[in-house]
Amino acid sequence: MFSLMSAKTILSAHALQNARPPVPSKRRLRVLLWFSAFTGVAVLCFLGWGSNLLIASDPLPDHVDGAVVLQGSMAAEKARLSGAIELLVRGTAAGVLLSVPRESYWGQPIAPVARSYIERNYGGDVAAKVKFCQTGPEVDSTAQEAEAIGICLQEPQWHTVVVVTSNYHSRRARMIWRKTIGKQYPGIRIWIDGVADPDFQQPWWRSRRSAKIWLMESSKLVVRLFGGE
């Protein structure tokens, strides 16, 4: 009887031992630690340099025929216009072409309001060198805007152009402009100048607006890389 009870006790202890979760081996623990370290470094790099995925400004030549300002939000438009005017004032660009909607939501023409703003803030001499490319409601993407502006570039016969846009929009804009304009107007050379945008603060992940811009622009860039618009 004693032997039978001892045997049952030994079997129960053995079964309990087998039921316990296995202790990770040193090799598994080492792999887990390396994976955690790699993930941590990747996250830090992503937070620190994630915005660089969107930014791609070109070294600009000494002189171009004109600077083109792309449409954006109110804050973005002012920053882009300021960057283009700076190129004009220092002699890098001979003129500025400002892309604007033909009219506001309430049917008011935009170009006269924009010209008045430029005259008030930069002076009449600068305003006289700014032309407008007015787009209709059908223009709803960077690619469509590039096609519309390409037509406007034919009147002043500009062959060298700096496209001024927000820094977070510069990489995608460069891809679209060089493909669109290069296909339709192969005689036009394009450079991209990405200016600091107050809506896209650094570090980008600390601001809800900046993080939203990063997410949306990154998604559009991925779509563009796979051939989408």
C-alpha cells in the first residue's frame, strides 16, 4: 500500500511539473532582448527622422525663369508665397506664378484679393512681377494642379522653374511634377523648394495637427510610389 501511494505521489508531482510553463531558454531570452532593443531604436529613429521621408528639397540653380507657388491651406499659402518672394527678391527667380482658385466658396474672385495682399505686404514693385494661374473646381490634387499650371507656364515661356511648396509636401510634389510636366512639356526643367510650414511643427509627433499631416502625406506618398495619384 505504501508503495502504491508513493507511486501515485511521484506521478502527481511529475504531472504537475509537466503542467508548468517551460522556462525560456537563454537563447530565446537573448533573441527577445535583441528584438526589443531593435524595436526601441526603430521607434526612436522613426520619431526623430520620420519627417525626412516627406522632405526632398533640391539644390537650386543661381537663376531660373520663375518660381511657382502651389495651393495650400491659409498658413501654408502664406509660407509658400513668402519663400517664392524671397527667391524673387534675391534674384534667383525672375518672376513668380501664384496658383489660386478662380473664385472663393462664395463666388468672389481670388486673384484681386491675392494681389492686394502682395502689394500691401511686399510692395508694388514685387507685386508687378507676380502672375496668377487660376484653377477651376475640377483641380483637386497635386497632379491636376501640375497639369493646370503647365498650361499657364506656356504664356511667359518659362523653361526653368522652381516649384515652391511646404516641406512636408516636397517629395511627393517633386515626383508628380517631374512626371507630369516632363511628359507634357519636356523642355521645362523643374526644381523643388520645400519651405517650413507653420502647420507642420517639429518634432512632428508632438502636435496633433503635425501628426495628422504626416499620416495623410505619408499615405499619399505610398499610393504615389505604387503608381496611384
